[in-house]
Amino acid sequence: MTSDKMMRQEADRESDREIAAAIAAAETRSAAEIAVAILPRADRYRLTAVLTAVTVFALLYMIATWFEGGLFSAVETIGTGSWLAWPGWVGSVAAVAIATVLFLLCEHTALGVWLTPPAVRREACRARAKLLFLDHGIDATEDRLGVLLSLCKAERQIDILADRGVAAVIPPRKWVELIDGFRRHKGDMELERAVARLIGAVADELAAHFPPWPGQRNELPDQPLRP
């Protein structure tokens, strides 16, 4: 394991400890259950990768065809041949190679995120949050008071999903207001501190409607989910 990877893992563990502490503190003030998910990215955006690779391949293949047809070749002189002459297969192979590399870059780096329309990115983040909400049992707390904060780092998007017990009392626009406040005040603040601050704001809202009761148990893990 490389030192850079070890350092990132240690940074993630430290971040998780700070966020878990914020969740534990928040849940002492409310009967609701809070979970946090931190994702590097919401999706591979394979359609973006395919369309980008196909488009680039088509352009490169067309350019290669022009070169092979002699449109850009220098006038031949006796005994030399064209200085831009190459075997007919070179252009096609180069186009395939470059398109393949671009496809992989789109799938495995932030390039695919940047090339994907914002509306598609927002929908991908929301869909991933809904899956996490169900997969991790946030919809199965005893009083249906689960709340998920889902953060997609590459897309720079955060979603708040609430179970029916919370949604019946707190309207969605309140979560939108809290997310807007998170974005306004984050600035140069470290991510875990910004998330901890948002957890506190969510807890304030929950505590006003769902005060804690004696003997309540912790139904969801405080450690952030990192699928």
C-alpha cells in the first residue's frame, strides 16, 4: 500500500470520527436517527463516457481519413514520397486507442462528472441517496424518524432524505434551506467540520419537533457510510 493511500485512509478515519461524534451529540437532543453517507461520486456516468468516446473517435477517424486520402500530404518529389504518408491502418488504430483512453478517463476520473449535464448529475445523486436510504435500513427505524445526509464529493451535491415520520412534520423546503446554508458557509472550511455543522443544524430542527425520550436506543450506526 502506498504512503499516499495510507494517508488518505487515515484522513478518512479522522473525518469519520469527527462526523460520528457530531451525530452522537445530535441524537442526544432528538428522538430522530441521523445517518451520513459520503460518496466519492454518485455514478460512473457510463452514457457520458460512451458518447464522449464515440464522438472523439468519429472526429479522429474523419481526420485520419483526410490524411490518408492525401488532402494534407505534401507534394511528392522524385525519390522521397509524401512526408505525411503512413499505413492506412494507423489512423484507425490511433482513433480507437484515444477513444478508449478517453472512455476510461470519463469512468474513473472527474472528467466524466464534468462532462455530464448538471441536471443528470443532480438526479444521479438523488437516486443514489434513495438507494442508500433503503439499503441501510434508514426507512426501518421503530418510529420512522430516520434522516439521511448524503454527500457526493465529485458532484459537490448534498441531499437530505427523511422518513415518513419526519416528513409528515418537517416540509422538504426546510432541508433545502439548510443545504443552502451549508453551501453559503462552507467556504474554505474542512469538509468534516462543514458536515458536522450541518448535522447540528438538522438536529436543531429535529429537536424542535421530536424531543428525546428516556431509554431511547441508537438504531443506526453513527459512523458515516462510505459505499
